[in-house]
Amino acid sequence: MSTATLDLTAITDAATAAFKVTSTASDAERAAWLTAVADALDANVTELVAIADSETSLGTVRLTGEVARTSGQLRLFATVITEGSYLEAVIDHADPTATPPKPDLRRILRPIGPVAVFSASNFPFAFSVAGGDTASALAVGCPVIVKAHSGHLRLSERTAEIVTEALAKAGAPDGIFALVSGREAGTALVQDPAIKAVGFTGSIPGGRALFDLATSRPEPIPFYGELGSLNPVVITADALAERGQQLAAGLAGSFTMGAGQFCTKPGLVFIPAGTDFASQLAEASKDKPTAAMLTERIAEAYPDGLRSVADQPGVAVVSGTVQQDSLADGAAPVVFSTSAANVLERPDELLEECFGPTTLLIEYANQEELSAALAKVPGSLTGTVHAQPGEDVSGLVEQLSTLAGRVLFDGWPTGVTVNWAQQHGGPYPATTSLFTSVGATAVRRFQRPVAYQDAPESVLHPALHDANPLGIPRRVDGVLTLVG
């Protein structure tokens, strides 16, 4: 056994020991831990942003906002667990007169155990060390071991120091949180028997490799991966006729935002054939500046991705240049165009994510061709509709609902609000599960249901006591009861 493996074993053993405390801690206690971490991040924002900008070149404005989002979602989860409905508490009292007689059954969601979290490259705060996966797991009582992203390693280490100190000062147990780094450590983490679930945000190849490891273990575990998304947009003829230039400006801003490195970047845009929208988008995109890519590996992959699209038959370059072998000055926006008929002929080649500031316009001849092309689009995080009031888009919306987790109307998908209603997940390869990684219900990934039959109240979670001492929403004998 290597030294690295021995060190990891010590970390996972500590997490297992911590779970005995975190799983029985009250919601109020865990909420205080989350709030303490949020306060610590806000108190150190200047230092953290400076480190992050030196490693990612995302800019202080963007990064400062991301710290606020990160601390904000920690506080949201504190609210989620004290509100109580996340427990999904259900009580069905005994009925000895029923045929057959019914026992007393009480069901609740419980934390699953220590969780591994893999940081993302494109959100060094919100999807990283103290990001949504970490916050939602800690919220329900699961210790967290984070695998740092190599693209912002110094930031990861400093953030981990702040999180560890804040948790300790707030009274959280030793072992509740840890950071590891390196590919070998990440692979070993997924295979460690102490780990009961994995949260991941990254590429399809990397995510799929870890997913296969997680499910092939002697004890398979859930792998909650966000892997890749094309985020199709559909614009109707009426919408283009009414506000084409406005739509072009909005699209240009969306697909170039953050150098096109958002997981919700609109990568496919379906437009009616025979319009001048391509030229409008070219005009709106021409002055968009170049921007630095997050890592050297991403920067190297972007020109290859551009050439892969440009080399396909029937694809035209509308704006920008494919020749971007040297990205010393940053990545430049590129707009491609093709036809829906061409997509139907070679979907595997054309419907592949290119991480960077580029998008593909797809011209459709009629609704049937549009529907057929959309049917080839892999599962995505978002689908967007731009139509005019009164247009019947019900069929289109239904189709987009089958391939995306969030359907937008007259907006752009870049930007993900963190609240109770958010759904950030979609059919594979967008995600590997049915759950969201953003918003209140992200906690559901790290819980499992347990039912107690004819149990004495003394062994039950307070949420299952008849008197409802926590004052939380519950379903009792089939009736949903809202308290507060």
C-alpha cells in the first residue's frame, strides 16, 4: 500500500468517524456550520479572489460575484434544512381493523455517509471546494472529501483551510471535511469503501471513467456527474422577424460569456432557413474580445474542436477564424452554420460539445425537420424557446422537456439561479442521474429513505414524533400538513 493510499485511508477513516456525529446532529447545528463557512468565505473574499484570478484569469468582478453565490448557497441550504421538508417525513398510523391489519410506519430521509466531491474547472468557487456539492452534502450530515482541481490548486488549498477552520470554530467534528489532490488520489477516493456517493462536474471522458469505477465497485455507489451539454436554442420565424437584432445581440453575449466555458452555453441554435440572422449574429459577435481559457489543456483543445466542426461537409464559418493555434491573447469567438438536413446525416460529428466561445447555427426548413434534428440532440441541461406571444409552441416545449432539465422562454441559459425551484441536470450526458446539482433539492442526492415499523418513539428522529416538535411539514395518514 502506497503512502498516498495510507494518507487517504486516514482521511476516509476520519470521515467515517465524523459521520457518527454529523448524522445525529440537529438541523440547527448543521445550519450553524454552513453559516460559519459562508461568513468565513465572505470575510476572506479579497484574498480568495486575488488567488483565483491569478490561476483562472476570470477577472475580479466575475469572481467576486461567484464568492457571493457560493456563500449564498451555503446559507440557502441552512434554510432548507431548518425548514424541514427536505426530510420528507411521512407517518402512517397503525390500523388493526384494516384487512390485512396495517402496522405503524414512519418514513424519513437519512444521510448516506461520507461523500467525495470533484471540483470543476470553470467555477472555482461555486462548483469547487466549498461549492454546491459540498454544501448540500454537509447540510444533510454527510462528511465531504474534495478532490481539488489542478486548474486552481492554490485556491483550492486556501479555501480548504478557511472551510476547515470555520467548521472547527463552529463545533463541527474532526474529519467532517478534507481536501486531496492528484488524479491517483481522485481515482482511489471513488474506490474507497468508506465513500458512499460521488459528486462530479467535468468532461464526458473523465466523468464516464469515474462513473464506471463507482458502479463497478463491490459495493456500487451513486455517481452524480455533470458531464456535457449542448443546450439547444430554438428561434421561430415570427421571433426573428420581430426582434432579430435583439436576439443576435443576446446570443452573442451568451455564447461568449466567460469565454464560452459555462456548462449552460447555448451551443446549438436552430433558426428558420432563408433568414439573415447569421449575418446579424456575425455583426453582433465581431467586437467580442478574446478571453483567456481556464487551463492549458482547455486552451489546447479549443482549436482542435473548431477544426473538427469546420472540417465537416456542409458547415460554413459565419464569423471569426478557425485558425487559433496560439491562444496567448485568448480564445476568439467563432460562429458556424449548417442545415438540419446535414445534422441528420452526421449527428455524431456535428452534435459534439466544443468548450469555448463558439456556437453552431442550424437552419431548419420546416417543423418536421426541426423536430427530427432535435431528436438527435443528446441530453442537455437546458433548452430555450424564442417565440412570439400567441404562437403554438406546445409541441416544441414538450420535446425540449424530454431532452433538457430546464426549459427557458425568451432568455438565455447562461446564468443559473440558486433557489428552491432550480433544476440543474438533464438526461445523459448532461448528468448521470435524475437530480439537480443546484438549488434546494440538491440535498436529495445524499440521502436515502428509511422506514420504521412499530418503533418506539424514543428511537425515532424528532421529525417522526407525533407531536412534531420540529414544527416541519409532514404527511400524516395521507394528509399533507404544513406548519409554520
